[in-house]
Amino acid sequence: MTLSFFDQFMSPTYLGIPLIAVALTLPWILFPTPSARWLNNRLITLQGWFINRFTQQLLLPLNLGGHKWAALLTSLMLFLITLNMLGLLPYTFTPTTQLSLNMGLAVPLWLATVIIGMRNQPTAALGHLLPEGTPVPLIPVLIIIETISLFIRPALGVRLTANLTAGHQLIATAAFVLLPMMPTVAILTSIVLFLLTLLEIAVAMIQAYVFVLLLSLYLQENV
Amino acid sequence: SLDRFPLGEKRLMDVKLGELGSWLGKRDFTPNGVLASIRNGHDRYYNKYINVKKGGIGGVAMLLVGYVALSYMWEYDHLSEYRLWEYDDLRVPTTYSIIHLKAL
């Protein structure tokens, strides 16, 4: 009988090594280090173009203090987008479907922005809890609401997990449940699967981007 | 000829079949040695397929296909339990037809 629906998110072990270890080290191999030559090979040229454009766009709203985060944010973006896109290949494992990994990325980085803000400019950081121009009677309620919204920011990680898991699960359901149950409309199901795959590609890229963008936003407020 | 070289330094393709055991014994299996051989292999692949003047998609594509094959091998035990549908017909034996979600 078919196994439970969430089995695709288990990381199988072979010779004692879980597949997630292989999946996590693969992005490292895919991005070679540029050499000191003036003209590199095509892969490095493409990679360099992408990194430069992305970093430039990302750092536009940040002031000088935030530029220290450039390497971290760009490498995070590359890591996430590679992990997400590699997970779309057949039989591969997507580490970003694991909540532990995403929270492990989101919570320390968010906490870092909060602590930096509180340490360097506590007045301004606390001032973010009250938007400008609020009517006076609303102030206590709004401060409570803004504090809650501050603490819910690690949902950055949950967002990434949920989006990727949902997409993969949809594809799995369409393939394992719909296709065997209704073989006469297999063409429709194939079209559904194709569209879902396209959606997954888009979601993979967008989610990585959103993660890093929101982090830079939190940084911008606090730095 | 290659018989004059010390056994541990010959490349694998030059080792005679009878010498295989002692060749394996002389290779450097310390962590440093393993890392060195991984780096060596990576450099050879990189310089042959990617670090070329007009490299195409082939260099990276071969790597990705190898990764897919590796993942399949890694989770074979888990995948072999999937069955697409049960045949009602008693004359047809139930086969393991594995059509993985993303391979469609």
C-alpha cells in the first residue's frame, strides 16, 4: 500500500549518512571561486553578474552600517535559491522543507537585527513600535500589537518551509493519488503536473528572494 | 614501462589486476588524503568541463544528472516500497512500478 503522504520529506540514510548532508553540500560545488584572471569561464561570469546585480539591488535601501551584511545576505540568497531549485530535480531531497533548518536560519538572523537595533540605537528601535500619526487613545493597543508583530517575525522561516512543502506535496498528491485513481483523464492530470512544476520553479526562486528581502528590511529598520 | 614505478604511486588504470590489493593498501586513506583526492577529482572535472573557453550547459548538467543518480541510489530502499497501483488481474504479477512525482 502507499505509504503516508509525508514520506517524501524524510531524509533517507545510506551507509549512515543522511541524504540531507549531500543535499546541503551540493550548492558549494556548484559555485566555483573566481580566479585572478581578467576573463573567467562562462559559469563564473554568469555567477558574478548575478551576484553583483543582486547585491546592488539589495543594498540600495540600506545605509552604510547595513553594508556589512552584504556578504551574509547574498550568500544566504544563493544558498536558498540553489537548494530550492535543486529540490525540483527527480529523486532529490530539498533541505528547506525541514522546519528545523529554516528556523535555524531565520531566528538567529532576526534576533541579530533586533539586538543590533537595541544596542546601537535603542530609542529609534523602540520607536518603531509606534507608527507616526496614531491617534492618542490607540497608543497602548498599538504598542502591544507592534510588539507581537515584532516577535512573530521569525515566521520568515515558517513561510519558506510552508511554501516549499506545500508545493512538493501538491505535486506528490497529483502524481500518486490523482493519476492512479483516474487514468482516463491522464492528459488533464499531466497538464496539472506540468503547471505545478512551473509554479514550483517560480515559488522556489520567489521564496528565497522574499526571505532575504524581509531580512534586509528588518535590518534597515535597526541599523 | 610502468613496472618500474613504485606501486602506491601508479594511477588506477595502470595497476595490474593481481596488484590491486596491495595498491589499495598503499593509498592514503587518512582524512587529509581523502580530502586531497576529492579536491583533485574536483579540479580535474572543473578544468576539463567548466573552466573552458566556450563551456556550455554540459559541464553543470552532467553534475546534476550525477546528483540525481546519487539521490536515487541513496533512497532506493525507501523508493522500492512505492507501488503505483494494484493490479486486479490475477494473471499479471504485481510489479514495482516506480514513477516518482518529479520525474513526470
